[in-house]
Amino acid sequence: MKNKKTKKSEKLIGNVFSGGIKSIFAIAAVAFLLYIFTFYIDGEMGMILVAFMAFAPIVSLAVSLYARNRIKISFNCDAYVKKGSNLKVTVKAEKTGFFPLAIVELKLKVSEVFQEDSKIYRFSMIGEDKKTFELEYKAETGGNGEISVEKVYSCGFLGFFKFEAKNNFQPVSIGVIPEIPEIKTSSQFFRNIADVVLTSDEEEDNDTMMLFSSNTTAGYEHREYVEGDPLKRINWKLSTKKDKLMVRLDEAAASAQPLIIFDLFRKGDSDPKDVISDEEKLIQSVFGLLSALVRQGIACTFIYYGADGEIFSENIDNPDYPAQLLLKVLAVKVKPDRRIDTDKLDDSICACIIASTDFGEGISAITKNIESPDNVSLMGISAEQENLTNFPMWYLDGDNNFKMV
């Protein structure tokens, strides 16, 4: 059985042989033309051309070999782009040595959220130290994207030979912003979460009332309800006594907040082209629900992976913050086979929503730390998604309404 080193050597020999055949034909064609010119047209000039053709490849070979480690490629573009629009990228190539770069062959690579680009770019840097040009890539799917250098070659002598550059070219991360749907607050899923929060707040008010005399309220400033006020801030007990709706002005930070666990899971053996649509769907569902909850005055705790690989827990209580949080999530590259870690989660939550692209084998890594299974729901991507848990699973349909499987 052949080892990896042998296979690698055979592949290299095959590439050299394939490229060598092309070069042999090209050199043979040039030699034939020189022969015709020297012996049948102009012998003196032909000998000069022969000397030049013998000397030029040697010089070109030396320059190309020297220049292959002195090519620097960098990108300049926006960090985020909306889905459906074009990302403008400025590519800058620089040489760090004295010797010129006769021909640079560059092939870039964009991740699956962008429209595929297989073009090869060739340019010369003989009389200049740097060269810039602009490219455009269409953003087709929401999520985290990347632009990187796939191959760079230093070419010489009319392209007869080329050498791969060995520099470490840094990729650029770009977040593609999907359209976040406006969730219908009339959906059963949304009402379930709101009911749990309201019930938890009432229980908390009951506990708080024990600390005050019969002539006091639960420690809040109140005013009469005005249309548009969040329902969460209505003090139902006080409203019953006064026979009109009263809302709390300086609401204390309540411990009764729904917890959203964002598990953007991708199997290691899956093709990114096949899963990015599901990942986009989950992002849209999660942030649609999060925005709807916060608009209704229901603050949430959001758990997610940050760009540095750490798990962050953020309290979302401002209607403007979900859009900022979305940018943080889109800046994180999806790491295959990584589940969200719930070992340090606080169990004192009123409702828990686990949002994931996969509820199959391995989901127990998240659910095993949930000691109180009541009021736990799953948020998936479709009715066909596998669910190996005993928790109810919901998904967002085409009408922006959550449905239970």
C-alpha cells in the first residue's frame, strides 16, 4: 500500500510531466521558427536571436525563482454586505524586492455565500512596486463569507515556466446580511414565550409584595397605559385595583428572561454549498423572533460563539440591539463539528429556546445540562428536520409564522 509521501511524489511528477509536455511543444515551435529564420531569411540576425533565446530563459528563471517569495497580496473591502448586492473588493499586489515581477498569475477564492468565480488574473509588475485592481462579487446567501488567495505564481519567459509563491496570504472575512423577517406576534410560539414570561413576572411580583406593607406597590413608578406600551410592563394586580391599565416606568431588571441558545452547527463531512441555505434560514428565524420579543418589551439572554472562539452571553433589552448583535454573529466563521457549550448555563430561566441546524445525533451535548425541561422549545429550519429529543420543535414557514412539527 502506497504511503502519503509516495502518492505526493507521484502527483508532483505527474504535474511536472504534464506541464513539461506543454513546454516541450512550445520550445520546439520556437526552435523551428529560429531555424527557418536563421538558415533561410537572415543568418546574422538569426544567430543573435538564438543567443538571446538561450540567454533569456536563464535570466528569467533566476528572476522568477527569486520573486516567488516576494509577492504580497492584500484586500480592501467592506466588512459587511447585504444579500443580493455586490461586494467591491480592491486587490493590491506588491513586490518587496528589487527584481521585477515579469508576470504574476493570481487565482482568488470566495466562499460559498458568494457567486462562484473561477477566473485567473495575470498582470506584470516590471516598472512598478505595486498594482491595484477592483473586483466585484455577488452576495447570494446570508452568513459568514471569506475571500482568500487560492494560488499565486511567479511566471517567467513568456509563461513557459511558473513557480508558486510561498507567502502566507491572509483571508478576509465578510458578513453577508440576510433580510430579517418580521415575525407575526400572533403565532402560537411567540404567545407561548410571552405567556411564560408574564407568568414568571407575576410570580416574582408576588414574592416582592411580601416585602412591602399593604399600602405600597412592588417598588415601581407607574402611569396609565398608553397604546404602544409593552404588555410586559403592565402591572396586572395594580390595574385590577384601579380598574384601569397601569404600566411600570422604571422596571427593574427581571430574572425572568427567555434564553436563546444559538447553535449554528455544521457537520465536518458536509459540503458547505449544501448547508449554507439552512444556516441562513436559522439566522433569519432566530433574529426575527429576537427582534419581535424585544419590541414587545421582553428582554432576552442570547448565547452564541464569538469570533475568538469564546462563548458570549448578552442581555438584549433594546430594540436597536438585535441588528448590532446580528453583525457580531455574521463575523464568526462556522467551525465544523462544534456544538455550543452549555456547561455554565444558569438553570434559573423562565423559557429556553435552542436554535440549531441539527437536532440529530450529538444534540445531547446541549440538552444534557438542562435540569428543568419545562418550557424548553427547539427552533429548527423545516418540518422535515430530524429531532431526537422530547422537546417540541418549531420552524418558520413562508408566511413568517412559527409552526410546530
